[in-house]
Amino acid sequence: MTEPILEVNDLRVRFGTKRGVAEVVNGISYDLHPGETLAIVGESGSGKSVSVLALMGLLAQPPASVLGSARYRGEELLGMPAKDLRSIRGKRLAMIFQDPMTSLNPVRTVGYQLIEPMALHLNLKGGPARERGLELLELVGIPSPDARFSDYPHQLSGGMRQRVMIAMALACDPDVLIADEATTALDVTTQAQITDLVAELQQRIGMAVIWITHDLGVVASIADRVHVMYGGRFMEQAAVDDLYATPHHPYTEGLLGSLPMPGPDRPERLMTIPGLPPDPVTMPSGCSFAPRCTYADTDRCLQAVPPMELLGNLHSTACFYPLAVAR
Amino acid sequence: MNDVLVDVQDLEVHFPVYGSGLIRSHINDVQAVDGVSFQIRRGETLGLVGESGCGKTTTGLALLRLIEPTGGTVTFDDIDMGSLAAGQLRTLRRRVAMIFQDPYASLDPRMSIGKIVGEPLDIHDLARSRTDKHRRVGDLLEMVGLSPDYRNRYPHEFSGGQRQRVGIARALATEPDFIVCDEPIAALDVSIQAGVMNLLEDLQRDLGLTYLFIAHDLSAVQHFSDRIAVMYLGRIVEVADRANLYEHPHHPYTEALLSAVPVPNPVVERSRHRIILEGDVPSPIDPPTGCNFNPRCPKVFEPCASQDPVLTAAGGHDVACHLYGGEA
């Protein structure tokens, strides 16, 4: 196996709030290898976005406090001086955000925003920068890039804006692309265009992608490996096929069962997960899913946090009573 | 009794666009809904699916005359909605209701849950006494899976899924026959969506409701509907029952839409062929001539750019496409 390009170890993020300390990310670890697509799946409030913002150094400290370790090619990112971090972020590690309307600057042209990272990281200016900008717009499938270059974001559709965001992220040939709910705000046909585009670019450039989403349908179509996140922890991690075929964690089972499956047959009743996600200020002391879990028992599940255990071929889960496992 | 509860013919909603000069002359129209016809039978769910901006919400609003249609007719239980005066319309509104998309915006933050759910009872004078109203509000909350003790709480004290249940209880207050559900689950988390869908299903079974289920999520629409109407840029391109639409989509847009919906199964995902549409949806101010879908259609041929296709029956579907002989 190749050297991991990104190693995250026991990452924890807390926020000081008026009500107390909110424990949003509670010790997550993973490796990312070159060229692979890792999906982090979770519902809103599970900590998935905060976990990547933390490793990109995009959380203001305080109110946040970030603990643990995140190494890019062996170099520690957490606590790295801002100046050094700036030479990696946006260049080697790039990010696309959920809402392309609010993450583009409305008073600058597409071209200006596209050239900005090149001037910063590659010292590319003037004619050559424009040249490269046009190339990128073409690469992400924007028709007549010449005309679009001097457009403002409001003149573009949602899908086009997201393409511009991707072009900006790719400006410096990153090794890692983090897509945070990058297609959530888009229509399905546009979503298909964007996921297709990222997969194609990934093959061409060989970058690794971390895809953060709540949509298990999207995950099935793009990911190599999946980590299911809940209450700031990983509940289960597996290769995409294994996860969908044999979910080991009750939460994963519940999530998959609550999805309407497209198909010709009259569908069965959907599974539901009772209750609500935990409040990060008053996290349960045991497994974060235990209060909603139908299999939970009072002695173990509510008392102790189950450790992540390897149960099969690269398939691990953090549960005392994993499903579909011969014991 | 007529089998058809809601009959929509050539419904049209055009919003005027005015110039920016001193004399704000009427220069154009946003053709949000442009000649939509469909029927909903008693007790069935018709799914209305389409991407953002296709006019599906406007259709739902115009159906209940929450927006005045600029053309066409809506007949509800043999009553022509368009001909009703304000007072008559109000009486009829007791029999129809709407569930809105955003449970954060559709509940008044300064009204308690009990007041919100009880308001339709006051408006239509349905409660005999204060105790009767108290009892009925309690029953309604129970029906949607909330405790009647919540009646004195305010919307901000509830989660998204619970708020949507309050919105459903409010819609049920007048014991309507017909409910327009406008993206009722789009704003909710995955694990919460299923609960609300099951609730809507149970209520339909128990109360004999008829639904128009509007959504952009084809998987949800398919799960929920008996028949599905697919909308694109202000027009209906195809109507068929759910199994038929899934197995044999006729219209090229329906085909593309179906293929774009990600299936939560990686094995299936790898084997399927995805139709990637080129470009974006054109502006409804200046829709293309001929078929609205022709600039993006992978199967476009000669008559598409000049002639409007008409919704015609073809193999159990109603489809508006020249490939199936739908000529004007």
C-alpha cells in the first residue's frame, strides 16, 4: 500500500458556548491515500464539516479548540504557523464548499477569483494566469470560458457557480480535494454533472478526494471507502460495497433502511430511527447512538464508548453488539 | 360521485416583468406555469416532480388559488375554483390544505403550538366551545405523534421533524379532503424524513386523504405516489403510474432525471448508465420555441425546435414528445 497522504489521528474539536462546552468532534482517525475517494457520511450536526474545517485551520481558536493530530505528507497541520499553513492550504489541500453563492465573492469577477490562488501560490500573473484560468474553466466544462471570465457570480446558474468553485480549487493542482456537501444545493441532473466531473478529474490528475455528504445515494455512486459519522465519532468504516451489503452498526442499518429505494415495486414501509441526534453540550457518556438504538443495553452501551474494532476486511465498527457478525 | 377530485386544465401562471424606466412598461412574462393539465383521483397520491424553477410549487399554490392563475381552470369536486367569490372560496378552503416546505418559516414564531393548530378551527368556526377546541387540538397533536402537553410550547422549542408534524396537524385541523404537500421532507435530516413520510402515509390510509405530493427528490416521490407527473420548465412532459414510469420512461427528460438519481447501492451504481444532460435549464422568461426541452435533449430531431408537443396517450403514459407522435 502507498504512503497515506493525509493522516488524521484522534481529532477532537470543542467549542466554548454559553451553555457549556460543546463536544462536536470526539476523536476521529483516518488515513487518506493518493487517488482514493473517502466519503464521510452523517446528518446535520454530526461534526463532519467541522472536522475538515479543523484540519484546514479554518476554525477560529477560540471559540474552538482543536486537539489531536492531522498530518499532510508527515507534516503536522494542527498548530502549524499561519504563514506555513497558507502555503499548503488552497495549494496542496483544496476545498469546495456547499453553497457556491455565498462562497464566491459577489463583487469580483469569476476571472479575478480564479486567478487569485494562482498569484498567491504559483506566482502566476497577467497573461499566463488568464491563460491557465481559461484552461481550467474549459476543464470543468463551462461553455465559452472567454465570456464567462469577466462575468460576476450572480450571472451564473448554481451548477455553473459550483463549476467555478471547482476550477478555483483545482487551480494549483491539489493533492487532496475536500468537497463539503458540494452538490447538496444542486438539482439531481446538475449533481450528476458535478460528481461525474470530479470523478473524471480525479482520474486525470490523480488527486485524493474527501467527500462530505449526508446523501447515501451520492456516496454509493462515487466513494471507495465510507466512514459513517454520528455525534462526533465514526460509527462504522468500510469499503463502499461492504458497508451497503452488510452494515454492522445499528445506526448505519437505520440510515440505509430509512431511504426510499427507487424501483418499480410498491415499496415497503420505511424504517425510522426514533429520537433525535444528541446535543453536543450534553453528550451521552456511553455510545453517542445508544439513546436512540433499539439494540442498546443499559450496562455497556450507556456507560462506555465502544472502541472501533476491525471485524472483517477493512471493515470496522464502534459497537458492542455489531449486526450481521458471527459471534 | 365523480372519481376525479381535482381536475386541472391548461393551468397558466405568468408573472409580469416590468421595464426599469420611469414608465414601468410591461415588457415580458415569466412563464412559471405554462399550460399544465392533470387529474387527481379520490384517495390517490399524485407526485409532481421536477427540478428547482420548473414551476411545481407555483402549480400547487395556483391550484388552491393562493396565487391567482392567469389562465386555465381548476375544478375541485365539480366546483370551478376560478368562479368562486372570496366568501365561497373561504368555505371551500376548509376542504383543502397545504403543508409547506420549510417548517422553520411556515410556523409563526410568536404563536404557541396550540394556537397554530387551533387557528384554522377559529377561522372556519369549527369548534363548538373552548373545551371542544381544546380537545380537538389535543387530538390533532396526538394524531401526528406529538404529546398534547406540547400545546403551550413555541415553535423554537421543537426540532425540524417535530415542526413539520405541527404543520401537518394544522393542515388536518379542518378535516380536509385534499392536501398539497410541497416538499414536506426536503428540509429534514435523512433519519427524520422517513418518520414524516410514514406519518403522511398512515394519515392517508386512516382519513382517506388525497395528496398532491410535490418534490424534487424522485426517490421520495416514487416511494409515495400512485401516479407521477414530471414537470420541466412550466410544462408537464410525462404522466404515468409509478411502476410504469420507473420501468419504461418515455420522455427523454424523464429518462435523464431517472438516471441522475443516485441509488443507494454501490453495485447497482457501477453498472448503470447515467445520462448526463448538457447545459442548464433555460429561463422561463424566454423559453425555447417548440419543445421546452429541445436545446438539451439527447434525442432531438427535426420537429422539436419548431412545434410544441402535446400531452398524448402512448402505452399507458401521457407524454409530450414528438418521438411518440405528440404533435400540435
